[in-house]
Amino acid sequence: MLYWALIFLVVAIVAGIFGFGGIAATASSIAQVLFFIFLVLFIISLFFGWRGGAFGP
């Protein structure tokens, strides 16, 4: 998921350089959403890993 966030970030930067403001804004918004989903899932996985896993000891 972080890979896709970075891809959309690069698309937003390239579109911004070439003057496509609408595409850049949309790609930037998608990149932000994907990054925050990644961040939440990462924190949840750290929490469950710290507790010993959901099914393990």
C-alpha cells in the first residue's frame, strides 16, 4: 500500500510540473488517503505484534 501511495505521489508531482492541476490534486489526495490507511494498519500491526500476536502466545 505504501508503494501505491508513492506511485500516486510521483504522478502528482509530475502532473504538477506539467501544469495539470486537477490531476495533480486528485493524485495527491489519493496518495494521502493511501498513506494514512498504511499508517493506521502499520500501527495496528505493531500493537498486535507487541502483544504477542492475535493467535499466538
